[in-house]
Amino acid sequence: MVSEQRAQLADFLRTRRAALQPEDVGMPRGARRRTDGLRREEVAALAGLSADYYTRMEQQRGPNPSEQMLAALARGLRLSLDERDHLLRLGGYPVPRRVVSSDHVDAGIMRILDRLADTPAMVVGSAGEILIQTGPATALFGDESRFEGLERSVVYRWFTDPDSRSVYPEEDHDERARDFVADLRTAYARDSRPSPVAEIVDALTASSAEFRALWAEHRVGRKHSQYKRLVHAEVGLIEVYCQSLYDLDQSQGLLVFTAVPGSESAEKLRLLSVLDGRAV
């Protein structure tokens, strides 16, 4: 990276860090806070980097950051797509082709998610891939970040891995399968080829007779039942309500899971967060 670009990169990171307040990312402010904006170690934690590495980036020292590290910083700093593209250019990387499906979570959705740290919530992409989860959502559904390739898609795993269905009672499987396929067809009609959605449709069409039958029904839409029953290995059956908030182009959705206050299911959600080492 040439020195001028490196200086611009450092300046851009500093200005974006200063523009964020702890409340913007779901962090407590604290009584003795003097920093204008976020601290360096807070940005590093949000992006999954070491504080020392991030500090060296702002001070124009150390090795050139990788494209993956810059993408992680874009998410941690809650950058818009235009700001993310600018950050990548400053790092010397080509800007990804703009497609509907993207791993970059919408900045507005991220701000809402930041305020749901004590609630099971997650952001899902067009192809059914979980882009980010809160701690309670990880406790409820497991860590979705461990999957790669086509298996990142919940829909793909539903039709290729029988174990993935264990999160729902068996008698609810038919309804969940139809909902998944309706979601996928809606995204398929919107996204152009090639796209991650088209890749999943092609793979499932070739490998799953059940998927082919449901796909032939031509069900579309995202208006499904908000009431869902989930099965967890440690606490058993949980009854939840799933509220969905989609961005303007319907490419990403924020899913929030709640239970009726004072109910047995609400207590089970609280217990799961405790078992996962997070206070709710």
C-alpha cells in the first residue's frame, strides 16, 4: 500500500471511530469516559481484531491489512456499503460487484441489533445464511458461524442434513419446509444469475426430491406464522414468536425471538442465556 493511501486509511478509520458512540453499538458509556467516540480497543473487539493490531493500523504501522480484516472493520464500524467500498479501495482491494446478496449487514439493521444484546436475534441473508447472531440466539440455535460454503444456508442444510431439523418438533417439519422454500423462491425471483440463491436452488434441485416437489408448488412470500415451536437439547420445547424486519430491498432480514412474559418459555430463554454464560 502506498504511503498516501495508508495515511488516508488511518484518517478514515479515526474519523469513523470518532463518529460512533458506545450507545450506537450496544456498549455502556461508563461514568468516567473521556474518549470522543469509541476507543480503539472497542473497535478492535467489534471487528474481532487485537487492540494492538488495530492501533498499528491507525498509526500507519505494521503489515498491510487483508481484505477480510477490512471487511470485518467495515462491519464493526457500522459502515454503509459506500463507506465499505471506500475502505476497501484505500486498502488497495477491488470493490466487490454489487449484488443483492451480501455478507455486509445493513448499517441500520446493525444499529437495531446492537440494542438487542439480551434477546435472541439474528440477521439472515437472501439465501438463508445467518450473517450475525446475538449471544442468546447462539445459545438457542447454535453457532452459525461454523458453517462454510452452501452449508451456511439454513435452507440448504434443511434438505441435506437431517440433524438440522432437530430444532423443530417433527410434526412442524412440513410447515417449516414450505416456509423455507417460499422464502427461497421469493429471493430467487428477485436476484439475478449468478447468485448464491440460484446456486442453492440448483444444488437442491439436483439432490433433493422433497425440495423438487415443494419447489414445483410455486409458493412465494415471507408472510409466515409468527408463532414457532423450538426444541433445545437442554431445556426442551420452547414456544416463541418471531418478528421479522427486512431492509428496503428485502435482501436481509432481522429476526427477533421472544416469549410471552412470565411464561415457562420465557424462563427457558432466560436459562439458556445463563447456560451460555451471558446474563439476560
